[in-house]
Amino acid sequence: MITNTRSLICLIAVMGVCFIFTCGCANGGSPAGGNETLPAGAVDPVQDPDYADPYYWLSLPSADKPVDVFYVYPTVSSNATGFMDVNSVNERALAQGIFAAQASVYEPNANVFSPYYRQMSTQVAVEPGMLATDTAEFKRGAVDVERAFDYYIEHLNEGRPFIIAGHSQGTMALIELIKNRFGDDADLRSRLVAAYLIGYTVTDADLAAAGLTAAQGANDTGVVVTYNTQSPTSAGGPMLMAGAHCINPLTWTTDDAYAPASENLGARFYNDTTGEFLREVEHYCDARIDPETGALTTTIPEGEDLDIGPYSEGVYHRYDYAFWYRNLEQNVGDRIDAYLNATGSGGA
């Protein structure tokens, strides 16, 4: 997923997200310890999760809609082992909280499947010059995601078209997935409605390896939707690197045209650690792509005091879903309709 030119800053990006989602200080959350007694039937956390067992699925819905979503959550673990303990009640609760905050955008239009995986935690030590994706901890989590996806395709999908979606480390793992599974599999590519790979850099090299293209509009299918949110004055965060693709979630264009806040159908804020809904604000913020950096820039309402975690001024990584929630929700439905109409797949 990360090319040889990408630097150690990639790991910093992941670790920053971990602090946002696991410390939960602004919302009264607490970090997971991961030391609970294993529940009956659970295996030691160093053993591979068995995705034939529903225990290892965060979301395993009945398939009552014609399209699925395979969703991978961002970093939630601060486990001292360096990777998430998928048997930990506390760590599972953190994954469930961010699922409610993000994956709920897909649920009105699709069946959302989501595995627990042994993601890299905030506690990973990295030698100078080493890439995040070179660590054993990240690789273990990425392999879990691929194994879960393989099980999903073989046993749960039943031939339906699907979306893949994630954020931050979840997107990182999904970039590995599309490169390893989609490039040589025309059937998978033909059934892909879209890939919402939000909150991390997706480059031309990533797309070429996967045999996919970046989204150019609101209704194209089989494409990758990606962006990283920051203020116009921000120097940017470690998730945004050279060559990043970006689409504007208010206009669904890739040029630098300005979209006023009146185009924002509604930002929706949650407590990321618990999944508690906090508030919804119509016309919350505007959007414009910076053509020089590939950033999605926005100006939030005056007086807003948002917790952006450990990042520098105006890095709104934590809010990549929240700011554009209703526009994303609508777009998921629009792309599904476009796919079903083009393929004659019909309804449920």
C-alpha cells in the first residue's frame, strides 16, 4: 500500500488516529486494557481469528438488501502488545463505537459486514526509516482483513455486488486488499460498486495495482472514493502525502470548484468511543479541493471548538465521516442505484 517513497510519517498517522479514538478524553471514554479473561470459545489473541465463527464479526447482518458493504474500522487499540486483542470486551466496545459513528452511513442502503481484526495499536515501536506497513503488527492486521474478506466473498456475499469502505488504518488495510485481490480478479472488479477509502492517501500506483480508477463524479461505479479533510490554512497531516487523489463530497467533482456550506446536507457527530449520537448540523461547512496538495479543505463554523487530537492546526482527520455524513449517505445510495440500473440487477 505504501510505496518505497513514503516515509515513517505513515506510522505517525496511524498512531495519531489511535490516540483520537482510544483515549476518548474529550468524550469521557477510557482506553481498553485488553486483559479480560477470555470468553468461552475464544482462542488466544495470537491465534488467527476464525471467520467462520460469528464471534469474530463486529457486524454480521441478514442480507435483506441487494448490495453489501465490507467495512474496516480505523485504529481503536492502545494495547501494550502492539496489536488489538480481538477477544477484549473493552477493545471490542471501541470498535463498536466507531462502527456506529462511521458505518451507519452505509446501513440505510446496504448490508454492512465488518470483521474484528488484530490491527496495529499505538504501542508499536518502529526503528528509524521503517515504514508502518513493514511492521509485523500492521501486516498481521492486514492479513486478518484479507482473510475475513475472502471468507465473506466465499460464504456470505452470495454473488451480490458490494462496496468496500474504511477509514485511516482501515483504509490502509483495504488498500493492501485491493492490490492483492482485485488486480487479477475481473469478477471482483465487476461486482465492486465503489471503494470508499477515506482518510488516507490513495495514489496512482495503488490504483494501477488494483486495476481500479479514482471516482470522477457522483454516479460512476467500480471506482475509488477518497479524500483527507483539513482547513485551508492547515499545513496538513501525516495521512496526506504526495500523489493523493481527492474528490469533493459536496459536488462529487475532482476540480478545485468551491462548494458552499449550503450544499452540505448535514454533518453528524458521535462519541467515537461509545457510538452515542451527539448532534446533527445542516449546512455545517463548505468544501474545496486544494489542487496543489490534494487536500479536501473546509472552513468550519466560527466558534466551533473541535477536538482534533494530536494533529496540527486544522487537520480534521477525525471528522472525515462526520463533516460530510449526509452527503456520503446520499452518494452511497446514488452509486448503488447507478450500478443496479447499469447491470440490470434490480432490487432486493
